[in-house]
Amino acid sequence: MKLLRYGPAGQEKPGLLDASGTIRDLSGIVPDLAGEALSPAGLAKLAALDPASLPAVPGTPRLGPPISGMKNLVCIGLNYADHAAETGAPVPKEPIVFLKSLGALCGPNDDVIIPKNSVKTDWEVELCIVIGSRAKCVAEEQALEHVAGYAVGNDVSEREWQIERGGSWDKGKGCDTFGPVGPWLVTKDEVPDPQNLSMFLDIDGKRMQNGSTRTMIFGVKTVVSYVSHMITLHPGDVIFTGTPPGVGLGMKPPVFLKAGQTMTLGIEGLGEQMQKTVAYQG
């Protein structure tokens, strides 16, 4: 299934995308794509529905993040061997874990705001893991039992704040709109091998990133298990799993985003996003 949330920011309704590409309204079935709705039983209930029996949503509504009610927006840093190489960083011996502010979460096609005084805002296409049931100290062998599915994410980053301003990476990762997720949550039954998905990101039509989850250092099972030993994961939580090479920081000379540009990104089988960059207005 491809599950989504549509409507104005803060007023999204749950829905699904049927085989013809029509959005179907799920609000008569579940209040939102959160909590129990993301559990194995909840997803089985949705999968048993006949999409044709659900109301069709007219037009092309805004898409919000495909899940609600998250407690944690977790990220894994330097998790692609070829990306670590382009930044000159050593390959991590264990996953590098950091957090984005929940305020960074936004819809897949919402504008991305270049923060006030930012000079090094960057892009990162990433595979996102969506948690479906509570995970605490789970073994790798059981990790996928706690996964509802996967989505496209853009781990937008302000590199000066992340690297040059002291302290943790969180400074450059949690700005408003720095966490687009979507367009939909693709349930794990439709993604038989999350470690073999092609991915790309374009800036103004120019290909910047062209990679594959094959080069991930720590795969989905390892990441979910590892994080669950430090942070209890809850339904609706999202884990950004790292990015392939081609980020602005790794270019020679480095290239960073400016207001008025367009980011287009996608992952095989998971859909595409498109964001316009806009200047901070405050």
C-alpha cells in the first residue's frame, strides 16, 4: 500500500493511493496514520479494504508527511561509504546517531526555507524507515517486525552550523522545513529489499546525487536494532538512514542552495518529492 496524508498543514486527513493513482479518503476508517493504525494489525485492516469503496479525493491536494504522532525524528550520519569518502570522513565503526527537531518535519513538496544568515544550506536524499510498533532493545533478526514501511526523505542541512559552530550536528539539521518526508509511506511488503533501491536528487534539473542503498554501511535491520537500544522507538517515528554522494559539501568547490531553486528527488518504488527554496521572512 501507499499511504498518505493530504490537506492543509495541520489539518491533514489520512488517505491511500489506489492503483490508478487516485487518492482515496481513509478518514472514515482511521482518524489518522498514527499509533495503532501503523501496527501490523492496523495495516492488515487497511490492506483488506477495497480502495474503490473509499471516497475519491478530487483535484491535487497538498500532501503532508505520510505519518502523524511521531515522538522521534532520528538520523544516521555518514552511512554511505561513498559519501563518507567524498567528505573526507573515516567510515564509522558504529552508526552515527543524531536527531532532527520535530519542527523540521514537513510535506514532500512544501517550500524549504533557507534560514536567516545561512550560507551553507545543503541537500541529502535519504531512505526513511517508518516505525509501526514500539521497539525497545530489539535484535536485528526481529527489527523488521517493527517497521511499517519506507518513504523518501530530504535531510536538508546547514553545514556551517552543523560543522563549524561547535557542539552537535543537531544545530544544522533541525531548522524549520529541513525534514520533508513523503509523498507516501510504502508498506514494507512492497519493498522486498530496502538495500537495493536506486535514488537521485536534482537541483534545477541538474543531477547531483545518483546512488543506491546498496552502499549503505549499516542496513535497515542494523539501524533499527541499534537505535532501539538507545532510544525507544514508537509508531510513526522516522529514521533517516543517510545519503549517497553528491551533496553540495562534497563538491570542489562546495556548492550550496540559494533561494529560488528547485530540488527534485526520489527513490525507486517510493515516489518523488519537489521543493522550492525560499528566503527566510521574519
